[in-house]
Amino acid sequence: MPTSEKNKKRESPSKAQSNLGSAENTLSGRGTGSVTLDDVAKLAGVSPITVSRALNYPNKVAPKTLEKINQAVSRTGYVPNLLAGGLASRRSRLIAAIIPSIANSVYAETIQHFSDRLREFGYQVLLGESGYLESREESLITAVLSRRPDGIFLTGVNHSMACRRLLAAANIPVVETWDITPTPLDVVVGFSHERIGQDVANFLLSKGYRTIGVLSAEDHRAQIRQRAFIETLAKQGVVDVAISTVPTPTNFRLGREGLAKLLDAGFSGAVFCSSDTLAQGALAEAQSRNLSVPGQLAIVGFGDQPYAAYTYPALTTVRFDREVIGQRAADALMTRINGEVVQERVIDVGFNIVERQTA
């Protein structure tokens, strides 16, 4: 065979590559319309139903065929319309998650573990921030339901009646988190804020503290802990509890200012803070006044943030497993989405008091 013919044969594209190139050229002249599933099928040289199957169930498509389809998707920039009737699955592959604040790392960590678990099932998380307001949660739910998520992650168990009606009408799996109730909307994964308040009160009483205060945010779950804390103290004869309330979201500055309010009123004793962030600020305020901790002032936080063990002195706080909450919430949603029965509708992950040096 002459050398020129050998080179010509070596340079000839494969039939599949030729199909891709030809179809891609055709697409480039289509105008401004978005790329469709049919376009991808033509580019890959397969049927539309094969493309649909590859997008929804890639493990059911032959590797070489899947490779051609993936090449076509990559070349065209095709984004599947997962709500379209032509697809084999009507799932959106989206889960909506609503949290009070992205600035609070305990919520962010939970969502990270939640999202990581869902990615194992091919799902993505659409995140919304309610700012601790039921009215904003309601607006967010209205907005996300229009995107047809396959499930919803909520923070807390208190929702407006309008919100409850929206979720009931949507008829999709819902997981509530960060709290416990015997009557969840669907499934709940969390812990008892009431028991936390009770246990921290008993912990401080067992340490001999009788002058006790609360530095708390005004959000609903913090107020549940505060109420249970004060009621438990009252049963043991401690009725004059100093209270300093700060707005949400909490931060270091509010911790300093909140404790300053108590100290300026003559307080000296043990303080239960509704977050580690407030507790850290309170610790700084105490140190700025040369108060010994825990000698003149004891401090208990909530959340066991990564820095809690490394403050000076190390912070006594309440620990709960954010990773377990995120993963169990994701697993519960996937069980419901797959049409299976959830064995536990109320999943209590528990908590414990981590005793360190501040109390």
C-alpha cells in the first residue's frame, strides 16, 4: 500500500467521531434555542430513550454507549430538564434545605454532612436561609416547591399553618431536624432542647452553683432550653435567675455585650449560654474584667464548636452529633423517596454535656 494511502487511513476519524463531528456542526447552526435531549441523541448516534436511560440509570447502559452520550452532553453543554415528560424518571434530583442561618457553623456543618450523603445517591441540595422567621420559611417553601424538589429538609418543628398546608399539598417527603416531636410532619431527626435545659440546670446545681444566669438568643429553640433550665432550677429552690437576651443570629460581640449587661447589674455566678459563640464572647468579656473563670464566673455553652476545646480556659458545653443528624436525615429522605417504609419516624440522636474548665 502506498505511503500516502497509509497516512490517509491512519488520519481517518472513526464512524462515531464522524457522527459526533457532523451532528455538532449541525447544532452549531441551530440558532439560539437550547439544546434538547433529541439533539444529544443525534450527536451520540443513539435513540432519545437511550440518552434518557443513561442520564437516569447510567449503570444500565453499556460503557461504550455511555461514553458516547457523555461526550455529546459535554460538547453541547446540555443540561437535562428533569421535569420533562420525555425522561424515564420524573425526579428532579433536588432536595430543598432550609436553615436559619448560613453564618452559624453548626447548621453549615449539618448541611455539609447532609449534602455529602445525598451526593452518593446522585442528589444535589438547594439551600435557603430563613433567618429564624416562620414567615420567611413559608416564602422559601413556596419558592422551592415551584422547582419540584423530591424532598425537603427543615430546621425545627415549628411551622406556620400556611407552611404546613403547602407541604401537605405538595405530598413529598419531609424531614424536620434539630428538634424532637412525637408528631412530625413526616420524619424528624434531632434532640430534645427541653431535656438539654433540664440537664444543664442539674449539672450546675450538682457543682454547687446557686447564683445562676442565662445569656440566650431569642430564637424559639434557645427559648425552649431557657424555659426548661429556669423551671428545673425553680424546682430546686433557685428562683432568681438573671437573664440577658440577645438577637439572632448570635456572634462574639453579642456574647460580650450580653454578659456585660449581667455583670453591670452585679451578677456573679454561673451562666448558661445558648451558643458557643455567645459563650466565647462572654469568656472574653470576663477576662477583660480580670474575672477568674470558673472561680468568679462559670460558663456553659451549647454546640461544642471545634474551637470549644481550645479556648482558654476550655469551654464546658453541650455536644450533639451534627454528622449523624445530617446523614440520618439524608437516609430518611432517600428511604421515603424510594417508596420504602421508614422504620423510625422520630430519630433522637441525643446529646451530652462535655465538662471542661469553664464550669
